[in-house]
Amino acid sequence: MHREIHQWHSPSLNKNMEIGIWGNYGFALLMLPTAAADFLEYERFLMMDVLENQINSGKCKVFSINSINSESWLNNKMHPRHKAIRHTQFNSYVYNEVVPFIKSKTSPDTPIYVTGASLGALHSANLYLKRPDLIDGVIAMSGIYELQEYTDGYYDQDVYFNSPVSYLPNLNDEYFLPILRSKHHCHIVTGSGAYENPEGSKTLSSILSSKGIPHELDIWGTDMRHDWPTWRAMLPYYIDSRF
């Protein structure tokens, strides 16, 4: 399997950020870490192994980036306002740096789909729903789509605008809403086993339905717990059956 590692000093985050690439061609699949991990988390937890056929056959070209959650909502030593600012900077990094980098390594017309599990599911869904003009779809696994679950009661406009279940009900934008309604790859997936919270996915699905945004809600069984074996089963299945 072809593998590359790149890095640059991010103007958005003012720090060095790595990005891994697996594969040569296919649609671009951007992976976001589960919590406070780095760009190699998916490789360490054998996701690239279970995606080997899809990558080597050219169905998808995988890109994986670092999390900055340890500098944001998972950092108990930071003031909540600073956490919110850092989250917004991360969004800018993805939109203004990662997306153009992916286009430079694929083509201007190559679709970009984003995926993540756990806290990475919230980030991936949020990135897609805020900028469907840049990101073409999402596979969000085992997420809770309300940022307040991670803010210890803190709330401001940045928390609101990064919590899909908060801002989506009020989304009436005449530019972005029609784009979202034209897309066909919004997949909200969860298990029902230990430490999973299917209600979080159901809540997001209900709001998406109310806004006329096409999506798929898929709730797997009680044998599927909030852990890597579940996500290693989900992601290859979706890439094979939906793309």
C-alpha cells in the first residue's frame, strides 16, 4: 500500500501539523481522530488493514490529520473561551489548508468525504454540515452531535455554531441549505452496545429530516460497542456498499 507523510506549519493553528496519505487514487476520504490522538491513530488501530482492498483498488485515497482536542475541549486547564477559539481555528485549518492540500494530491473535481468516530464523528459531521461546498459527504460513527456534551456547561456563539443539533434547526441559508439538500452521502451510523448512545444519532437524524437534508441513519446491534472493532466493521462496509 502506497503511504506518504507530509507536514507544514499551519497558519491557522500556528503549529506544525502532519497529514498521512494512503493510496494513489479514488475519492478522497479524510479521517479525523477519535479524541486527542494523532494522524496515525487509524493506522495503529488497524483501520488501514481492513481498508487495504478499497485503497489498493483505487476506490478511495485516504488522508488522516491530527486532532487538536487536547488543546481544546479535552484540555481541563484551558479557559472555555480559549477552547472555543481553538476549535474555530481547527475548522479554518481544515477548510483553508487541508482541503486545498487534498485537491493538490487528487484533482479539483475529486470529491472529499470526511469520517470520524466518537468525538471525531461530531467534528466530521460539523465540518460537512457547515461547508458542503468544500466537503461532499460524511460517514459519522458513534457520535453525539451536541458540543455542550464536552464543554462542562460553557456556552457561547462558537459552541452554538459548532453543535449541529443547535444550529441546524435554525439553518435557512439560501446558499448552503440547497447544497446540503443536493448531496447524497450523509451517513449517521452507531452501535447499540456498551458505551454507545444511539439517541445522539437519532436526534441528529430527526433534525436533518426536518430540514429536508438527505441522510441515512443506521443503528447497529447491541453487540456493537463504542470501540475500534465496531468502527473497523462499519467503515469498510459503508465504503463498499454506499460509494
